[in-house]
Amino acid sequence: MSQRNLSRREMIRIMGLGAAGAALAACAPAAPQIVKETVQVPVEKIVQQTVEVSVEKVVQQTVEVVKEVTPTPAPEGAVTIEFWQPFGELAGEVMDSLVAEWNAANPNIQVKATFTPNITSAGSNPKFLAAALSGNPPDVFIHDGSSFSTSTALNAFTSLDDLIKGAKLDPAAFFPWAWEKVQWGGHTYGLPLETDARALYYNKTMLEKAGFAEPPKTIDELDVMADKLTAKSGDRIDTMGFIPWMGNWFLIAWGWDWGLKVWDAAANKINLNGKEMVEALTWEVGYAKKYGVTSIQNFQQGFGSGADDPFRSGKVAMQLTGNWEILSLKQYVPDLQYGISPAPYPTGKSAMTWSGGFVTGIPQGSKHPEKAWEFVHWLCAGEGASKYAIQTQHLPTNVAAAKAFADATPEQKIFVDLLPVSFIEPVIPEWSLAWDTHLAAEQEVLFGQKTPQEALDACNAKVQEAIDIRLQGG
């Protein structure tokens, strides 16, 4: 397999278009809307961003805020590790506490943590890239796993091969797909830190009233139950059993569910128009036609957030989303009777999920790579891994930590049990383009502008062209 790094021209293009991948954490339930948001606050730097998103889009960060956790005065001869991390709220608080714990136990390696948020949910962090590519990076950086290959291809991270060998760290300590995320060109450039998984949440009360004692296991069962759980008044939808493109599952996951192999690493070929993807999108079209895509769109426009979220408020009986939803349900609708089961799959297939998450690396040009490695190893493969997961409720990528996490948080066990059969997005710099393009193709099909085959053929050709250009050094 050839994994060529990006040229300077490609680097400039990717940095200039970083926000285009913001659709990575959003679903595409209907024709895109334009959401314009300008936030101005008295902080170090003001970021004004206009993002084109779909109805379900969540713009997570638009303002760069610098928050530092300064270590206590270090003893003479100690080194200070500059550590940039993108987490706010609970995850940020947990990370700060872990840094404080590390500093107390390691007086000669003091970590200085700086909150450096991503500006889009695609993991775009131009402040980090600018620092790394100008030769003035932090010593440790937590990077969105989906776009890690882009930064690695830009030579923003240093290989950890020798450090991993010296520490006798076995890659088998991590789930195989998590280890795959940190590989590029035959080398390892980071350690997996955390992940997530997705499954079907279902409203027990709504299912019981409709006569169903169990959630659907197959796509055929899902279709029957979704129809019985849907109520309409003329063209107006009052409640829906299920919407395939709502939640946090996405078209690519339906492709995996149908058995798609989206990336052929040996041949450097993308397969977004494979027959499994066409079949999955054709199935989605069945919902658009049966219930009326415009009626579904109008129904979705009434969705809110918090307790008014469509699943939490009882407007939608079943939804595919991530393990993080458990905390939201506790917060907003603690009395809701719900269950969680694996995503339904076509007859003859089996349960699966897909995972995102973050990885931790040592940027090229780190002033203290060996000392930085000690902290990275502790955080991702040592005591820090279990503590971070349990305190944040984010799934571990470390197998031993995952077991400890499942024991400590039994409500998350179903997601931990699904991790061995999880899929990840292809580890290629063009995946952000592929993501945006395949969701746009889905919209064209749902609204009758193209057939599934036509839309996916065009999508695949566009992404493959970008891959070929990189491989040819263009």
C-alpha cells in the first residue's frame, strides 16, 4: 500500500478548506439549511465562522479559548511538557485532574495543559497545525482520530516506533481498529486515547403500546415496527417510528451494516458506490417515498434540543446514536423508560457498530519527546486510560481499560461489548471530502434528483480523483 505524504500545495488546500469537513459529527436528515453564527466575546482571539449544515448539525466550537493548567514550581532539572488538548466541560475537567495527578507523582516531568479547542466538529484545529508546521509545536497533542491521517501526512507528528519498542508496548493492548487509526506509511504516530460506539435506543413505552415486547433485530423487523409506530394526520406526521438518516449513524454506517468494504488499502481504491452502499441507500429511499420526504422534513423542523430532542420527547420511537446519549437521558428525561440494543442488520448479517474518538501524539519538533512519551504512555496505556474513561463515560480503546470501564459502568456494557465488531472511517487524508460528498449524494437521492447508483458513482469518482492526485504527487 502506498501512503504518500501531502505536498505543500495540498497542505495549503487542506488548511484553507478545513471547515468543509464539519459535517463529520452531524447527521443529514433533510435538505441542508444555512446556519450563520457569529460569537464575539472578550477572549484572546475571536473566531467568526459561517458553517453550512443540515438540520441536525451541532456547531460545537466557534470561539478559541485558552485555558491553562500550570504545574506547581518544578524542582531544578525538571522539564515542562507543553500539552494541548481540545476538551471542555466534563472531559476537560477530568483531563485537568489527571494532569494534576501526574504532576504530583512526577516532579521531574511537569505537564502544562492548555485547552485548545477544535473549531469544527470534524476535528479541524488550525492553531495546532500552524504551530506544528512552523516548528513551534507543543510536546503532546490530542487529535481527532478521524482527521489524524491528514496531519500525519503533513509531517505534523513524529513516529513513535522506537519509543513503543523501548516500552515493550504490545499493539494488542488496543482494539485492532483503534491501533489502525494511528498508523501511516508503516509507522505508528500516536496512541489511541478514547472512542465511542453507536446502538439503537428505543422507547419502551411506545413499543409496548404498539404491541412489541422486544426491539427489532433485523432490518425487516425494523421496517414493520417503524410503520406501526408512525402516526400521520393527512400529510402531517405526528410521530415516527424511525428515520434512517436521523441520529448519529449516517449513510456510511448503513453501508457497513449491509457488508460494505469501503476502502481497499492494497489498491488505494475507495468504494463508496459498492453494491452494498447502493442497496442501503435504496432502502433509505423507501422511507422517503413511503412517508413523504417533504413531510419528514417538515416533521424534523419542529425538533428541539435538551428535553425537546425528538427521541427524548417521544416524537420518534427509535433512534441510532452514541453511548454519550445515556448521560443526556439522565440529565433531561430521567424518568424515560428506554432500552438499548445493537443496530438492526439485514437478514444474513450480524450486529456491528462504528467508532470515532481521539488519539494522542507527539508533534514533530517536540522539545522533549522522550519525556513526553512517558506521559502519553501513562495517559493512553497506563492508569490514566481507565481513570479518564470511567470519569468521563467515554469508551476506552485500551482492551484492559475497557473491561474495567464495563465493570464500573454497567449501563455502558452493551457499547463495550460491541467494540470488537466496530468499524472506523478509512485512515486517508481524503476522508473529510468523502464524508461531505457521500452525505450530499444521499440528499440528492432522498429528494429525487438522482438515483442511488448515479449519485454514488459521482461521489466515488470525485473522492478517487483526489486520492489519485495525492498518490501522483500533485
